[in-house]
Amino acid sequence: METRPLFQALHALAEDNAAFFGRSGTEAGRRLAAAFGAIREHARRLEPALGHFARLYHRFDLDEATPGNGYRSLVHTACCCLAHVVHKSRYVAAHRRSLFFRGGHNAAELEAYGAALAQLRALLCLAQRLLTHNRPGCLFAHDDDEEEEEKDEEGGRGSAGLSALVLREYSTMHNGCFYGRCLGFQFAPSIRPFLQTIAIGLVSFGENYKRDDTGLGVAAGSLLSSGKLALDPELRGAEFERLTRQLDVHFWKRFWSLTESQLLAAVAAAAAAPVRVCWALTVPPEPLELPLAADPSLTVTVPPPVAHSGPGPLRLRLLSAELRQGQDSAALSALAEGAEGRRGAGGGPAGGRWGGRRPGPPSPALLVHFHGGGFVAQTSRSHEPYLRAWARELGAPVLSVDYALAPEAPFPRALEECFYAYCWALRHCHLLGSTAQRVCLAGDSAGGNLCLTVSLRAAAFGIQRPDGIVAAYPVTMVQAAASPSRLLALLDPLLPLGVLCKCLSAYAGTDEDGDEDGDGTPAPEKLGPGRLLLRDLRRGAAAWLGALRPRRPPEPGRKSVSEAAQEPPAARRKSRVGQEAAGGRGDGGDKDKGDEDGGGFEYPDDFQPLRTTRPPANFALASAAVVKNPYMSPLLAPDAMLRGLPPVHLVACALDPMLDDSVMLARRLRALGRPVTLQVVPDLPHGFLSLAPLCPETRRAAALCTRLIRDVLRPPAPRRDSLAPRRTSLLPAPRRDSLAPRRDGLAPPTHGGGRGGSRRGSPQPGEGRQGDGATHGGGAVVTHSDGAAATHGGGDAPMHGCRDAVTHGSGAAATHGGGDAPMHSSGDAVTHGSGAAATHGGGDAPMHSSGDAVTHGSGAAATHSGGDAPMHSSGDAVTHGSGAAATHGTSNAATHGCGDALPHGGPGVPVPHGGAAGRGAGAQPPPCCGGPQVGGEGGSSRPGGGCARRPSGPAGREVGS
């Protein structure tokens, strides 16, 4: 990426504008001069940093054809910000003397972009720390190598390593500038207005959010406050920063679930593609018996989900563009849920409601979908618009799973329900309108994670694996681990780091307290019985281990266990937050200024990023063993487990904080030799599938996902026999029209052009008559008498039934007229001896399918004139003796039924014939079946011999597919 012209333009504009407004005596002029001065300084520091990363970031790509990783994204984001500053600076330079120039407004915008450059500069410093700390080629920080954990006595949480350092630094950094005037500057211009609408709605909803409110009051208050937030970007940014740091996961669950309200869901369904079937199903929790993939005679029992809350019904949604067999059954009708479950153009699965239309045949394909939502929010109803589009465009049933959500049902409940749904779909595919010959798993965000883990579990159970996975922007590392792309969460409007940490902690079950407002008050009613028991067991185990641990004298400024236990929960939390802000050790007396302000990270050149005025956020770094479970974080799975995955197709966003999750998983699979593809779409945010109707960029990205799913569901092309490799030098590629020869009554398929070598009267060398058997002796010519079905008409193709043998002895010449294309199916044997010359005229396309063998004897010459198409079906064998000349003129057609053989002198291998198939009325059987001999001197065909002898000479080569 060439950034030199960008920096040159920025330096010139900033210097010119700073000099101009430096002479101004107004408040707006002074603000503009200061803003341009700060921008010039940040640009001067950013230029070498961006150049440094630009020389290195290609090392972290999957391959040259797939550029994409967090370092690239950081450089691209910084360049986008600089480009916006250049554009704004040019506008100011062009209009600064105008009477209508709004100095205050332009000063506020430049100040916002100056603050954004300062924070991006800080992110590049953190990225440089990751670059030097991480293992070569790795994008995630591995803190296990130098982990220094300190467990607090309350919950056993730890903070250590570079990831903890980045979290502490992030907790004190100001990011409101990215949610005000600079909101979405890094994304496509067509999607920015929608992102601004989401931000305004989020802040309005947050200002009026109350846990016990029914929702109507929140909606009314949000509408009233949205106006001031639209007019005041600074207020919007400050409130957005507050919400992302302080409100709990239940707020985000409520906000993201607004798309499932009756009004919004009805509007989305009306705008979506119509489908015949859209039913919600309830599946009872019953054990399933599935055959093993390795030995279908054996079965394995799949139990229903039981984690945390015991067995319970599973909720699914079935979508299909057309009614198919099984979908109108009484068994499926019993699973549908009331009127809502029967929503669709056809009414419902009950009989008699389809207007007399007969269901179509079952589809060979089936798509199983797991929705996103951070493991904590949404259902299949929120994702219904693009699911309807998939059902129509793919022509296959779509089964979406409404799995249990955290924090009420943390890991592994969602995994258990999704795996059970996949097994149920395989077991009852006939009810879904599919034969499940091709099954694809698809999901976005959290659903992409579940696609991967369900496949891992299917491999562990030994049952049928899906034929492929299509995961859009999946999370593969369910930890608050630092990576270059996750640094972009500081400015992402849809996935801020605070929200990401809360969702991942909720799914991992490490957010135990259920603290609602950050006051430390536990809320047991927010936890299920299983989670309450798990929390009590953890705390009891931590207390027991603490009693066995050797005691050490308390450090200065650090309370002992007994003193901390006597404090209220709120005081304990504030003490912990203060220690983390001071460096995580509680000994802040010896810290330098950078440690006091930023949690222990030192910046070069006396630079300090902007700090928030709010209390530091508490982003817990989960250290429990569960976060390293490969069924939670597929990126941490051992190689043996990853080798069990089917082909994986990943679609990531270049500006998504989850980009590195996809890149690292793709690199691991590629290193293991597993089939994997990675598509990186530019300029789009996380969750673009739900935004597909909004702009052309999201529609193209959604179409990419559809194409990948279609490729998985498409049946594979038939494989050719590996024992008969294709000989492209002797067998040119066939023409398509030769695959469908036309028939005329009892006549064989014809090909070629003209009628050469066929006339009434006595047999002549090289000619054929209807009704004659075809007999070739050593040195003989081709003779066809009346009644034989060996006629080559215009465009005819000589066809040989299965197990026929065509052999050309030494010196033999097989000539086919113009337009003919000899075709041999599987098992054909065509032998050419040493020195044989296989000559095909212009337009010839000899085709040999798998297992064909073409053999020419010594000196044989197989000559095909332009356009001829001799066709041999499976197992054919045509034998020409030594010196024989097999000549087929244009318009000739030699047709032999299944099992026919034409033996021609010389020693050979017996090939039985199946009778007179393909011969016309009055035809005599060929010589090997007792018919009369017709041949020239030297012929060695014997009546009733039933064998064709291969000529002497070097062994021929096999030519196959």
C-alpha cells in the first residue's frame, strides 16, 4: 500500500490551514489551528509506523490470493481516517474565506478526527507489542508461555500476560470519538447512515432501559430522546461509550432482540422472499439411534441435551420454497406449534390446506443453520429474511435451530442442542422434504462457531459428518485474547470490546455474579439452578484451596483475605478495579506515569492516548479451564480433532474484530492439509448477513455465502477410474454433440459427413453392406454384407457393446471418415502395437471412459478422417489381425450389441459375444459365434472359435479417462 502521496497531501494541507487560522482571532479559528497542528503531528508519527506494518503484514495472510489479517486491517483503517482528514482539509481550504463557512462545525469535526488519529496511533503501538511478543506467524497472544497469574480469593479469576495488559489499557482509553462524528468512517459509504441509525437507537434505548419495563415505555422514551442524539454527535458518542462499558449482557440481549418484536418481524417478513413452508417446530427430547459412518450395521445412541437445566424440548424452524414430500405428513404436523408454526403461503402442514397441489419430490440436499447473536440473543426469526432467500435460491429445505442462550444456559447447552438438532435432521430427513444425501452446516458469528463444534462432535461420535461448512465471520477463540483485529473493537459500532467480552464470558459461564449495574450485588434470579450450584461449588473449592495454600505476609496497600472478606461486595469490586487500573498488582507506588494512566503500557515519544473520564471498565479475562475446551474454542482444538472436519468455507470481513479468528483457523487447517477456503470481503461490518438488503456491498457478500453453500450441496462430479489414466496426446477432448447420437429406426446412431464406401452389389474392400457380419482376418479388409447392422451413414457413429474388443495388428490401418469421433466407455480395450499410428482427422474427438484400453499392433495405423465418431460402450473389444485394414468411410456405422466381438486374426484373448444384438434382419452371427468367414488372405478368424488373438509385438498402452 503506497501511503506517501496521502501523507504529502495531508502535511501540505495541514500546514497551510494551520498558518491561515493561526492569524485568526476568533475562537473557531484558534480551535481550527490547534486541530490542524495536532493532525500534522499525528500524521508525522503515523507515517513510519504504517510503512513498517506494510512491509510485514503479508506474512500473516493465508496465501497470496487471500490478503487479509488484523495488521492489514489496522493499516487500512488508519489510511481511511487519514483520507477523511485530507478530504475535510481540502474542503476547509476551499471554503475558509466564504461568508457561509461554519468555523465551529468544521473545528468540531477536525477535532474528532484528530482524536481518532491519536487513538489509532495507540492501537498501532499495541499492535507492535503483539508483533514482537507473539510467535512467528501467530496473530493471537499466547500468554501460557509467560503467564503470571494472581487469583483473587473471591472467584479465582486471574489476569496475566499481554492479553490482560491490552484489556487494562483498553479499559481506560477514550473511544467516544469513534461513535460521534467519526462513526463508521472505515466502512462503505452506503452503509454508514444505517450504522448511525443503529447508534442513535442504541443510545436512546439505553437511556430509557429498565430491566422490569415491558418495552412500550422504553420504546416511547427512545423515540423522544432520539432527536437530540441525532443533533448532538458528541453527546451520542459519550453515551455510547458509557453503555458499552457499564451495562450488562442482559441489556444487549434485550436490544438485539428488538428485531424479533411483532412489528419489526412482520415488516421483515413482508419484505423477504416468499416461501411455501415456514414453520416453527418443537422436537421432544428423545434418544436417537444413528448408524456409524464407518460401519452402518452398527449404531450409536445420541442422548438429548441435559446440561444445566435437564432435558427439554428443542425448537427449530423449517423453511422451504416449495412443498415437498414429507412436509405434508401428519408426523410433521404434530411437531408444528399452533398458528405461528404454520405460517407460510400454504397455511400449514395439516392436510387439505394446500389447494389440491401435490408435493414435489424430496430434495437430495439439506441445509442446517445456526443463527448468530453472541450466544446470548436472537433466534431464527431474526435471521429469517436471508434464510428465506437461501430456501428459494438453493432449492433445498432449510432447518434453523433456536438453541438455548447464555447466560441462563451457558456452554455446553447450546452445543448439545445444535448437535442433537443435526442428528435429528439426519434421522428424520424424510419429514423435512429431503433425502439428506448432501448436508451443509451454515451459520454466522456465534452460529459459525457452533457449525465447527457440531462437526467436531459428529466426528467424535463416528456418525455421518456434514459435506461442508459455510461459516460467516465466526468466533473461533471464545476468550478475551488480544489480536490485531480485535484491537478494532475500540472503534467498531456493532461489536465493541466491552460487549464482546461480556458475551464471551456469559457463554463460558465465567460471569458468575450476575451483576446488573456494576454495584457488586449478586442476582441469583438471573441464574438457573444448575449455574447456582456450579457457582457455589466453584466458590467452595476456591475457599478450600485457599485454606491449604501457604500464607504470605500481605503486601503494602493490599488487604488480607480476612479483611477483604469483611468488605461488602461493592467495595471488593472497586478495590479490584483500582488494582487493575494501577497495573494489576496493587503496588502502584513504583509505577511511572504510563502505568498510572494506562495500566502498565509505555508508549514511545512521550505519547499518551486520550483517557476516558469514566471509571475503568471491568473486562474480566476468563482463566477457567472451560475456555480452553476445543468444543468451545475450535481454534484451540488439537490437530487430530481438526483433521476430522469436513471441507470448511470461511467468509470474513476485513474490518471485523473477529477477522483473525477466521484467518488463524484457515491457516491451521491448511497446514494440516484439510480442504479450506477463506473469502475476505472489504468495507463491511460484522453481521452483514442481517444487513443484506441495505446496500449493494452487503448483497454481494450475502450472494457469496449463497454460492458457497450451493457448491457444498451440489453433488460431486463422478470420479474416473484411477487405473486408466487419460492419454490426452492420443485422445483429444470430445465434442458435446457426440454424447447424444441420434437413432433412426433400427439403424445405429449415425455421425460423420457424407456416404463414402457404401454401395449395392458384391462386397468390395473397405466397403460395407447392410446385413453383413463384420469379419477381419490377418491382412483382411472390412467386409459387410446385406442385412448387417454395420452401416456408416452421414454422421453415424460406430458403437460397440460392452466387452467388445477392437484390436489392430501390426501394420493395420483403422480409418474413420470425416466427422467421426471414436468413443470407448468403461472397460473398452483398443490395442495398438509398436509403431502404430493413431491418426484422427480434423474434428475427431475419440472418447474413452474409465477403464478403456486402446491397443494397436506393430505397425498398425488407426486413421480417423475429419469428424468421424466411432463409439464403444463399456467393455468393448475390437480386434484387427496382423496387417488388417479396418476402413470405415464417412457415413459408415459399425454397431455391435452388448457382448459382440469382432475377432481378427493373430493370437489373442477369447472374448465372448452376447449374440446378434445390433444386427439387422437376416444378419449372420460374426465368425467367432459360428458365422461364415469373410476375409482376405492371411485371415486367421475361425468359425466358432470365440476368441480374438492379440497380434505379436510390444505390449500396448492403456488409455483411460
